[in-house]
Amino acid sequence: MIRVQREDFDVGAEFDRLARGNHRIGGIASFVGLVRDLGGGDPVAALTLEHYPGMTEKKLAEVEAEAHRRWPLDAVLIIHRYGRLEPGERIVLVATASPHREAALAACHFLIDWLKTKAPFWKSEETPAGERWVEARAEDEEAAGRWDKG
Amino acid sequence: MKLLYFAWLRARIGIAEEDAPLPAEVDDVAGLLAWLRRRGPGYAEALKDPRTVRVAVNHDYVGLDHPLRDGDEVALFPPVTGG
């Protein structure tokens, strides 16, 4: 399931909903991304996330479908927020549920790596020197590329 | 053709979206970028380095040789930084 929203989410409530009624599920793996208070060595007062409505949902659904192709998953949840977020706030949740931990953990890692390089989101940071756009990191491309061989 | 701009491309070009008939001399993404660069200094500045510009047509990433049709939704944006 994909959700793109401005509002925060409750991780515990999302886990409950993900596994409810399905007792094949042996575990849920998750990644929660948070806003940091430093960017490129400068203090960051807030991030603003912009996205491309329509394409965002399409790319997240493709990444989710690819995870289902590669691993035996009972459920996948991706929630990505947009708008202005302050340090400590949640940005993204990826959760994967599977009968066994290997599939859940690997699929969760895959999903956050691919999402970072494929979903059309952009961050700008509020710093003492003014607002600036966050630059894409080569490390993120490399992390996503590790999964290309499948 | 609907053109959409995001993040610093939007800021440099100065608008988020516009409608434009597909110019007769444009048949692919590379041609569109060249045509846009001639539209004004904001466009030329935003699109000067093709390595920093990603292009999506109808919500899918495409390369410079992707053919364009009138009616396409074409989005131009920098490399993504979500997650």
C-alpha cells in the first residue's frame, strides 16, 4: 500500500493494521526516515519536501510491485510525507511483512534504496544562510544500483 | 504539450507549469531542451547542464532520444532527493 500525505503517521498503529488478521506473517521489518538538524555541516531549521503528484504514486507502486516480485511478502506499506518538516519529524515509513525475517529485512532495505532514487521528491533546507536545495548523493545511486542484478 | 518544472528548475525558470504546442522542429526530448533554452535566460540557466536535468514523459523517466507528441505531459526536474 502506498500513501503520500502531508500528515504524520503512527508507526505502531500502522504495524497493527499491516498484520491484522494475517497469521502467516512472522515478522515486520521497517525503516523510518527522520529529519536531521544538520545538512552539509550547517544547522537545518526545517526541510520542505516537494513532489510530483501522480508520478510519485506511480513510481512508488512500481517499486512496491518489484519487491513483491523478488520476495515472498504478505504486505508492503510505504508512507511518504511532503510539506514543511522540522528536525525529528518522520519523513518516510517503509514496512514489509513476511512469514520469515530474511525476506522482510531484504525487501525493506531494497525499497528504501530504490525509493530514494526513483520517487520524484525534492528537499529544500532552511539554513542560517537561507533556503537551499538538497543535492542528490552519488552514494544513494550506488546503494540503489546494488539491487539492479536482483 | 503540458510542461511541468520542479524544485530548483521551477525556481530558475520562474513558473511551475505551462502549456505549449509542440514546436514543429521538436521531435524528441533533446530537441525540446534545445528549444526551451532559447526561450529566455531563466530557461537557459536552468537547463544549461543536461546532467542535472531528469525528464519524465507521462510519469515515466525517459532519455534524450525519447520521441514527443503533442498532448504529452513532460516534466523537467533535478535528480530526486526523497526518502
